[in-house]
Amino acid sequence: MLGNYQSFPENVQKIAYFVSSVSYKRLQKAMIEAFCKLNTENLRLEDFGVPSMSGCRVIFELGIAEGQTFNYVDDDERRRVLKSIEDKPFYVMDFLSVIRYHKMLGERATPLKFDYYMLRFVFDKDFVELRVFHEKGSMHVAPDELAGFLCGKVNGMFSRKILKAVEAS
């Protein structure tokens, strides 16, 4: 089933809560657009907070779940998911985020170990819950930094902040 990973882990490293000021449909469309765009960007590790090392480049590979696999969010997949959201928004959206790191030595890039994160977005009325599971890797980007960074990318798709972090009670 599109959007749902059947084996999502129970024990996660981070649970973040957000209040949303737009409909699920608009939010989910913005998420897919933001993640598709993120898949084409070349970032600095400093873009996430205090870096664990300097001079490091970061490349994302985000995929949306479909049963037991993940489909890379490129333009074709983006169109397919947007059509599905238009028909019926998701209650849960699962993603795999592979974060590739490259240490820059002048013009030369040396690849480092990747981080593999599973992300589960759960939509409930005006709230969004994000569960972050670190599958494997060096964790150069902490789960809470990743949650905040992705929220910022989605907010960047709007003229105003539509996702606001809230503390768990």
C-alpha cells in the first residue's frame, strides 16, 4: 500500500509533534514537493546545526513506502503520489531517508558512511506526529536535527510557517 511501510519499527529514537494550520491534503502535497526538491540538492552539514565535522557535503535520497519497499521520490513518483493524495489523503506516510556524506578535500569528495533513517508521519486532526528511527550509520545528523530540518523544508513551501513544533505533554 502506497505510503505505508508494513515493518516500521516500534522503538524509535525521536517523536516530534507539530501543529498544522493547513489541511492534510495541502500539507501532504507540500511534503512530497519538498522531499522531491530535497532529493536534488547538495547541502552542507552545517545546514543541520552544529556539525560533527567540518567541510562535509550532504545529499538526501528520500523514498516513500509502498508495502515492503521504498520508491525514490523523483518527478514521476511525485506526480503519482500527488494524484493519490488528491484522491484520498494519507493517514500515515512512511519514508526512508538515506543521507549521504562526502568529506570535501579541495575539489575532491571522499564518501563517508551513510545514515539510514525511517520516518513515519501520522496525521491526526490539526496535529502531525513524526517518528524517526535511525536504522544504521554514523548519525552525523541527529534524529531531532533531522525532524527540525524536514519541518523547515516543508514550511519553506509556504509563504508562512504552517508547521509549528509542540512539546509532548
